[in-house]
Amino acid sequence: MVRQWTLTPSFVGSNPPIPIFSSVNIFMIAKIQFIKGISENTLPIVKLTRSKNGQTGIATFVFIRPEIFFLEELNKQPITGMHLLWDTKEIISKDIQIVFKDGEPFLLKIICIFKNSREWFNFLNFMNSYSKETGLFFSES
């Protein structure tokens, strides 16, 4: 049996949840960046799937109308990956899909695959820090 969890903003009401645009916190320990040096403040919906043996997993991030789509920096540098940054560590995923609606970028979907227990553990450490700072919480599917 594969276990799945969804990480969503701590408020309830819309389906799917609407991301929160939080104020910029320069002291944030855990952050997500699509362009190095520019943190994304839109909260993602994160779906986690863990293998039967608990050693590997997949995280799917979905950002609805992320701030990066509306920044001038996007014209200068394309989105080439998602960087999960915390403490002195970094996880990079290059598996990115952009969904357009009415000719405008609307949704950003990123898939992270963790092939061993060390990668999975590092990701869970990041998510623990990120969820404490943003108010995201896990719910089992």
C-alpha cells in the first residue's frame, strides 16, 4: 500500500485551496526559489507519496498563479528548476510544467523524486521547517 499525504494551507474553504500571498520575511529559514535569489511567497499545494518500504517517495508541488509569473526577472531569466533551500542545504528539481489558461501562465507543477532514504529524510526536514514558517499542514488522503 502506498501512503499519500497532502500539504495545504492551514485555512479551509476553497477546493482546491487558494494559495496565500504572505509578506516577505527576510529571516525565513526555509524558502522556495525558481530563480536563484528570488523567493517565492505563494504557498504551494504539496502531495506526497511514499513507497511501501518508506525509503523513497515523490513530492508534487502545485503553485496556482505564483508570484514568479508576475516578476520582471522572469523576462531576464527563465525558470529552469525549483530550489528548496533551508539552513545550508538545497534540493533541486528540474521537472517543471507550466499550465496556461487564456494564453497566460496560470499553474506551475513540479515533481521531486527521492530515490533513497537520505533524500527522503532531507526533504522531510525541509518540509518541516517550511510548514512551521508558512502554516502548511499534512492531511492523509
